[in-house]
Amino acid sequence: MSVPAIGLITLAIGLLALFRGADMALLCFMPMALLGSAGAVLLGGAGTIQPAHLMLGFVLLAVFVKPARFAVPLRSATFPREGFWLILVVVYGVVGAMLLPRVFAGTTGVNAIGATDYGPSVLLVPLGPTSGNITQSVYIVADGLCFMTVLTYGSTARGFAVVVRAILAYCIADIVFAAIDMATSATNTGDLLGFIRNADYQLHLDEVTGGMKRIVGSFTEASAFSYATVGILGFTARLWLAGRWPRLTGGISFLSLGLLAFSTSSTAYVATPGLAAVVYAGAVLRVIRRGAAAPVSFAFLALTPVALLAIVAAIALSPSASATMWDFISVTLLDKSTSQSGIERAQWNLTAWRNFQDTLGLGGGLGSIRASSFPLAVLSNLGVVGAVGFAGFFASVFWADRGDVPHSLDADLRSAARTACAGLLIGAAVSGALVDLGLPFYVFAGLACAMPRPERAEARILPRPESVPVALRG
């Protein structure tokens, strides 16, 4: 085991946060969730502890230092609230990770996640215990704790505001890391980022598609960057359409959309239109049901179809533009299914479905089976029980009645968090290899479910305008 520089920095920040309080801990934790290629603690063959997971321990200590705060997760854990369903998934996942690979050992061939008795898994190997059972169990427990922590801290006016500020810092940091990635790639100075690209993962940092450098930001590959950015786009676009800090949220939205467009990631090109459809449909429903919306929402509804038609017409009327666009689509999407990567991912999904059937619907155990789509990853690893647990959790996050006052700040923020969750789920359905949706998903879900005490006035999420730099004022 070793602790590199980024690990020491994380430990220092975490210890400082314990003295400064939960506000600082959360504000530092969220940007760390972007460091997908960093290892804070390197465990050799046993895996890697990322900075965000290490920092989560300090966040837990800072938030739950007051015993009274345990009332919120205990209340959430009652049937049929969101915590109950998530705990069901976590418990079944951890217990199943220990038992199911042994119960069904050798009954089906799997694409294993971690190291097996047969060595690194490149081809199908018999189902059995792997290191992935341990690492994925740790991740799903961390996901559950992250959700409960954000839900708990967001139950107060101050905590709710801090969570939102932490998410906005996360959104800005994603754009900054993408800019640094592109700048260092263009100047051949990528080694400068070595201290946050030190994890024991396979890194795809300098790949080029269609003559364009794939944007990876602070992640291991373009797909992971696109997955995170789709969630950011969903959150900020929904706030922008609601007229909340439009300069800040609008700027983040358009920059994120541009990064997704130039990422050359098939995850981005499939998930972004899906998210756009969700955002547009939501704007339509809000106008129909409530009869009022921010002016930018009406402009968005009216101009989006016109803009799309204009773009399509411009491309269709220009032979050179049509040929360029068709070549790019062919390289990034159409040819993907016939590429080695596309064939491999299709095989993962077909095998995952067969694994679900061979294990009698119980799953092969969390961390046993790799897929290429989140629903199939759930079915193959966690079976029917896991699928039911996730369905109940998602239903609570998206459709449970929170008593929102239309057009209130809290309602808009919870709606934005749900939109981010929708974008991340679409991205995971496109290319999610694991059951783990990532810590940011559970931060957004926690914010979507948080209900600050009603006796307070609306919290001011951002500082007063005069204290905000002109470039960030909304």
C-alpha cells in the first residue's frame, strides 16, 4: 500500500475540514468526485481508493458529529421511502457479493470485473469470487452513505444551500479540468497531470477520433468524462430555464454542451439528445400545468425546433458539410457497432443477460459480472431483488411528493437535481459497465429528496450580487 501526493493532499484537506466543519468538507468533496483517474491510496492488486471516497470519510465524520442528525436517515429508511429501497440494494449487494459467486460457482461463463483465479479476465471465465466483489461492495456502501449524508445535511436551510454551492463548484471544476486536458494535450505537457492520473486503471488519454482529440478531462476516458458532464448539463440547464442565476448556469450549460459535442464520445452523442428530450418535455409540462415560466423557458421552447431545422437545412444544402457530418457520424456512432470495442460491448450485454438467466434471476453477485448497460449490469449482478430495489429508489427520487411550492427556489433546485439524475441514468444505460452509478449521482439524488425545514425563509444559495465577480453574476 502507498499514499501518493494526491492522497496526502486529500488527507490534509480532510483533516482541515474536520476543524472547519461540514460546510468545508462538502465544498471540497464534490470537486474531488471528478478525479476519476486519481488514486489517493494505492492498494496494489487489491484496488485503488479514489480521493472522493477517501474524502467521503471526513464528510461523514463532519456531518454526523451531531447525534441528532441520525434522525433523518432513520426516517428515510422506513418503508416505502427512498432510504428503504437503497438500503435493500446495498444489503443485498454486499451479502450477495460474498455468497452468490460461491453458490453459482462455475454454472455460467462471465466477463469478470476483477482479477480471478484464471488471471485477468479478457475472455469468458467461470463465475466465481473475484476482487471485484470486494471493490464493488465498498463502492455501493459508499454510494449509500453519500446519499444519506447529503439527504441529512440538506434537511436544514444552511446545509441545503451548501450542497447546492458544492454542486456548482463541481460543475465549474469539470469545465476547468476539460480545458486543462485540451491545453496540455495541445502543448504535449500532459505529464503535468501525472499526479492526478496515477490510479491503477487503463487510461485512454490521447486517443483521436475523426481527427479530433477525445476529451477526457480528469477521467480515465472520454466516456467517463461525457457521463459526468451529461449530469452537469442536466442540472444547470434546468436552473437556467427556471431563471436561476442565468449567467452562471447558462454559461455552464452552453460550455458543457460544447464539450459534449466535441468529446467524440458515443456516450455523449446518445445521452445528450435523450437528456435534451427530457429537458424539453419538462419545460412543456411546466408551461401547460402552471401557465407561467421564466422568459428564457418560452424562448427555449419556441426557438429550439427552429434552430434544429435551420441546422439540418444548412447541412443538407451544403454537400461538403453533409459529407463531413456523415463521415463524423459514421466514425463516432455507426461504425462503433462493428468496431472491436462495439463488438466486445455487445458481447458483454448478451453474456450478462445469459448470466441473469443461468443464476435463476438471483444474479451472480455484486462485482462478478461486467456488462455495457446499467440495467443489464443490475440484472446480471443483483438479479430481480436488486432491480426491484433500484426501481423503488428511482421512483422515490423522481416521483415522490415533496410538497413543492411551484416556482419556489427549493422546487427548482430539486427539479434540477432530478434532471441531472435522469441524464446520468441515460448515460449509464448507454455504456454503464457496472452497478455503481458514481458518487455524484447520489449527491444529486440526495438533493432531490432533501426537504429543508419549512419554517425558514428561502436560503440564499449564492453570495450577495455585490460580492460575486461580475463574470459570475446571474
